[in-house]
Amino acid sequence: MDLAKPLRTGVAINHGFSRWELTGEQWDHPYRGVVRHGIGDPRDAHDRIDDAIALLTRGAVLTGWASAHRQGVLMLDGIDRVGRIQPIVIACHEQGQLRPRPGITPTRRRIHRNEIIVVDDVPMTTLARAAYDMALDAPNVCEALVALDMCTTTVIRQSRTTLSNIEDLLSRHKKTRGISQARRAVALASSRSASPWETRTRYEAAVGANIDNLMVNVPIFDQQARLVGIADLLHEGVGLVIESDGAGHRGEIPHSKDNVREESLERLGLVVSRVTAFDHKDRKQLRIRLGKARLHASMLECERRWTLDKPDWWWRWEPGRRWD
């Protein structure tokens, strides 16, 4: 018996532990009928998924963010944009049964057999199906878009699916609650987003501020063929760069590097607008600010001293392959 993972109370008793022993301080009880040797972290995605796996019965599979995370999409960690813990969704197909409980949401949404895989002996939906379910269940189009972007991104070293795989699911499951939202998200999705906050910023810029034709994570070079920076978002027509600063940009060293890159871009004639997670708390004001930034960039008459043409050395540079 592997005590490193949660297990059913009955299984622990069958292996020689008494009910009295299982009430000791060294045992945690994440759910009724489930015990864990040691105390799990209620905000740790890995611990929460392990606890949910102990609940799985015949015919039940993990889906949603838990399936994606277990397959390597670590950006989807079960914490929403304001820091709230998201429930783990368990699909009960065929004769599978599971009652709702805190932190667990069962669903009887139809799942085809070819949409189920087994990873480390745990049944779960394919990554495409997990992304599809997240898009259906998301509270809004923006968060549905986050799920799709993170499951299809090609600029992060991780497991991924493709938008065509998700579109195929949309074509096969036509009468499903949330399908309209999923379709809208697919139409906006990009396989070049590097973080959830980048996706949220792109949504506010494109949908909220009506800034169209945004390029995502594009390398910008000066006239001497030197890389100046990778723009999170670029409107090439007006020379507007929109940078999304997540939690990782708050340290002194990343912040200093951001400032140097911003000054370099502005010297080339680009307008740079920075967006933080805090800015997203007032979405109306953020959209107004992004709209003003676009207007300001369009009114400037600066000489274009930058290019998107990749020099010959770029194709031989290993880090550059991430952004191709």
C-alpha cells in the first residue's frame, strides 16, 4: 500500500489499520471515506488532485483543469483569477456515480470512449476534451479563452493539444450547455500565449478596447538585426506594444529588465503600454486606457526604426525556436 497517496478508508482498514488509528493526528481526511497519511495542502493542485483520485469509482474520470494539470499543463492549477480555489470536475459516464461535495463537481456530460485516456493508472479525459470542458464550464468567454490558450500554447515547454482537435470536439458535441461560449473562445484563441494573464490582457484589448489584428509574442528587431524584445502583444499598424506583467514581474531584477526593454522599444518609435494583474480589477478603466494607448500610437508620426523580419542568425539560435 502506497501511504504517499490518499486512499479509501476501507482499503486502509483492509491493510491492517484500525478505525481508531485512522483518527490520529498523522491522518488527514480530505473527504468522507478518504484518508491521507500526513496533511495535504488545500491550495496545492497536486494534493487536491490526488485526493479526488481516491474518490473515483468505476466509470468516473477526471476532466477539466485537473486532467490538464495532471497531463502537464501546470499553468492551470485550479486557482482562478482572484485566487479562489476551483472545484475538480469528475465526469461520471456509463454507470459511474459520484455525489457533489465541497471541492468536487460531478458531471454526466456525454464523453466518447476515444476522449478518455489513462495516465499513471488514472482515467482522465484527453487534453483536448479537458480544454473543451473547461471552455464549457468557464464563468465567461475570457476564462474559457484562458483554458484553450494554455492547453494549446506552443511557446511553453509542456504537453499540448491543438485548436483543430478542440474544434473537432465542438463539431461532435453540438447540443451542449456552454457550446456557444466555447465557440466564441475558439474563434479568439491563440497558440502563442505564454500565460493566463497574457491571454486576459489580449481579451481586454481585442474585445474590450476593439484593438484588432494583435500579434502575440512577436520578436522585434532593430535596424542592426539585434533582438530588442519579445512583445506580448503588438499592433503593427500603429506601433503599439502591450506588455502583460504577472506576478513574476514584481521582483527587482525582472522589473529592471522590463524597464530596459521598454525604453529600448520606445527609442525605436514604438508606444508601450503595461498591464498588471491589478489593472484587471477595473476592467472598464483598463479598456479605456488601452483604447487611449492605441489612439496615442496612431497619432504619433515616428520614424519606424524597428522590424519584424528575422535575421539569418535567428534561425540558428536555440532560444529563438520557442517563438517561431
